Amino acid sequence: MLVSIFGRENMPGRDRFLYLLRRKRLMLPAPRARHTTNSNHRYHKYKNLIRGFVPTACNQLWVSDITYIDTEIGCFYLHLISDAYSHKIIGWKLSESLKAIHTLEALQEAIKGTGEEDLTGLIHHSDRGSQYCCNIYVEELERRNISISMTEDYKPTDNAIAERINGIIKQEFIYRIKRFKTSEEAEEKIRRFILFYNEKRPHMSIGMKTPNSVHEQSGPQEKMWKNKIYKKKSTEKPDNFIDL
């Protein structure tokens, strides 16, 4: 087809061809990136307290993040609180919006799980999104004597554990199944995956143990990173795949 349009003598390269399509407005617009964080707000932003900090037990450092999940009825948001020592998901809320009340509900679930009113010595780390900086969220942290820490830039490594947990949920679960048809289906299947993640999925970063088992321990955890070996991609499902 291109030969009939341009002729063999004047066949354009890829970049030139794309340039011509853009110039003639024949290119579809690039999809807009979804953002779960808006740090352009009036609330106070806190310093990063965890540079170089390595927790040696649970409830020393919690990490928080929000990720989006596409469904057949629209976009949902998963608000997560995880323990940095054990990598256990200790609080979560699936919602249809990014309102801070839902982020707060995930935090309150995590707090309830400790059975403690005073959590002095615990650091809560997040990005600078308005959900984490707003009054109702900060007041709950301060009421429990939880120290507040936030990323100082937009590098994913500043909240690496939370980003990694988001990646596991999407790569090992969300991307492997069909889109959810209802909010009830989404919530039930995410609940089941989080149970699997906490109770049965081993992590190399905590010595090939499960988050639940490490949550009851203390002391340094052995890291068991595998050497990078480039192999042909396999279509087989991994041993830890759960079919929901």
C-alpha cells in the first residue's frame, strides 16, 4: 500500500512516515497518563525520615501508596498500607475515587490490626499526595504518635517497597485475568489475592519466606536475590500463580 502511495523511489523511513501522519493529523492522540498523586496542594509536606533506615521488626516502618485498576465499569483505586519489614499488606481499601477518606480507611485497618492505641516509634512513609498530607489523615497519624515521612522527589525508589508491592499485584494478578465486571467481583478477588500474597507467596527479599511468617519475627532478614539469567520467555505459569 505504501509503495502505491509513495512509489519505490520515494519510500519514506519509519520516522519520516510518522512525521507525515502527525503533520496531517492522522495519528491518534497519546493516551493520558493516570496519576494517583497530586503534590500541588496547600497542605504541609514532610521530610524524608527513612534515608538509610532499615527496619528490624514489624511496625517500625509502614509504607503507603495508591494504584489504579481498570475494570469494565470504570477505573478503581486500591489504597494500600504495607509493613516495610515483613512486606505484609496490613491495610487496604478499594474505591471508585481518590478521596482521602478511603486512604484513611486503609490506614485505620492497619492501625486496628496492631491492637495498640499508641504507636510511638512507628514511621509512616508515603509520597506527597494530598491524601497523605490532608488534615484528617495527618491528625490520625499524630493521634497515634506515628512519625510522618514523605518522599522528597518523584523517584519511584524513594518509596520502593510500596512500588514493588503495587507491581506484584498488577503483574502477578491484575494483568493475568480479564477485567472485573463489577465492583463486588473486584473487591472479592483482590481480597483473595492479598490473602494469598500475605500467607503463601514467598519473597526473595525476606529469605524466601511469606510476609505473615516474617511479621512475627525480628532481626535482619536474609536477601536471596537470583542472578540475572536471560532465558527464552516461557508461557508456563509460575509455581506461585493463583488462578482466581
